[in-house]
Amino acid sequence: LPNLFALLLFILTSSVAKEAIFLGSTGLVGGLLLQDLLASSTWDKIHIVVRKPGTLKHDKIHEIVISDLTTMAQNKALLDLAETRQGNVDAAFITLGVNDPSGWTLQQMLDVEVKLPSLFANYCHQKLGVKYVSLLSMVDAERGQTFSDDELAQTLSLWSLFSVATRIKGAVEEAVVQSGIPSRSFFRPCNFETDEYRYGTFDAMFQTLFRFINWMIPSKYHSIHVKDLAHSMFRYAEKNMMEMDANEGKIMENEEIITYTNFFETNQAQGIQKEL
């Protein structure tokens, strides 16, 4: 009888639709992930934080337009959301990134790549009580690293970006961990494959090269199509929602580092889990 009660409770709680909040939904991976969320019956409402109004309209979408994302903590729409939905937003997604930082200083890039996800994650945990976050990071992200004053002042090029990119993404991961959201999935792809070459000849050559050399290099450096990456983020979120329901409301401290070998199988991510 106790087992039957537990099964009934699981079925009832699993049927409750989920809410998510999203930073980066207008980007390449973010847009594809948003489509997966909208198509799923798991998700009833998706709050998207954007700089300007979008063209995508859907009954599940609640668009929050903030022209200056550095003011997230004081934004009235977000404060109103926290007042009405605190404890009811189940997941946060962060796919924000700078497509082409050429001409930016490293400090300017950090202000977008690290500061904005940090503000967002802190808001999600402190104001909404979000228990799960999914972050798009990159392969070999290095936590615990710093940047010199000279590095912060340097103007970035495509080539100089390679020398700091893993430290930037490591800093983003650290910011999300420090936000206090207990359950976290960090996705670490290497190279993207796309249906169209967005950056001209170099992009075409780079993608073609990696298709040929994928079999010769460690799997974590294999290229992945952006559709597969977005769908992997979606499937891990669904898996984590099911696990949270199965735990009957218990908050679990859990971190998953997901690389290429895990992108296609939700059960193979390595994580460390403990009950709080």
C-alpha cells in the first residue's frame, strides 16, 4: 500500500506543468531550445528575458523586455514576476553569448558573458526559488582562473579569443554555482555545425575540417550540430524535472558536466549528488 501511494503521488506530481525562465532565447542554440520547450507538454509557461521585442508569439511565452540587462535586479517586470511566481518557476536556461567580439576589449566581453548570466542566476535563485539551471558553456572551461589588467584591456580578435575563451566560460560556470541554484547542468560543446555558414568562407572551412578529423581527436572535441545540442539541453531538463518530481520535493545538490559523449544519452552524464 505505501508503494502504491508513492506511485500515485509520482503520477500526480509528474503531470503538473512546469515553468521556465530563459536568458538567451534569441540566439542560435537558444532559439532551437525554445522551440523544443514550446513543443513539449511538460512546459506550460516560459518567461523569456530579452533586450527588444521578438517576432515569435506563442501562448506559452511571457516576454520580458529589458533594454539594459544590467538593470535586471531592479527591473519592475522581473520584480513583479518574483512577487507572483516565487517558488513556481522550476528551471532556468542560459544560452547567452557574444557571436563576434572582434573589436571589443576583454572587459567588455566579460561584462556580457559573465556579468549578465550572474545577475540572471542570482535573480532566479534569490527571487524565484529556481532549483534547476541549464547553462551553455564550452569544452575545457577552466574555473578558478583570473585575468590580468593587461588582458582585460586588450582588444579581442578571433585568434586572441582562443587564449581566453575557456577561462571566460569557467568564470560563467563559477557565477552560476555561486548563485546557489542547487541542481545544475553545464553543457560543454566544442565546435558547432550549422545548416548555413554564418561567417563566410572561414566558417565553411572550419566546419568541413572538423567533420573530417572528428574520428582522429578525443570525443569531447567532436563537432556537434546546433539542433542536437539544443535537443540535448531540452532532454536533460526534462530528465531533471522528472527526477525532482520523483524526489517528492526534496532539493538535491547536483552538478552535471555534459560533453559530446553525453549529448545523445541523458543517462550517461557524470555528476555528484547529495541531499541538502
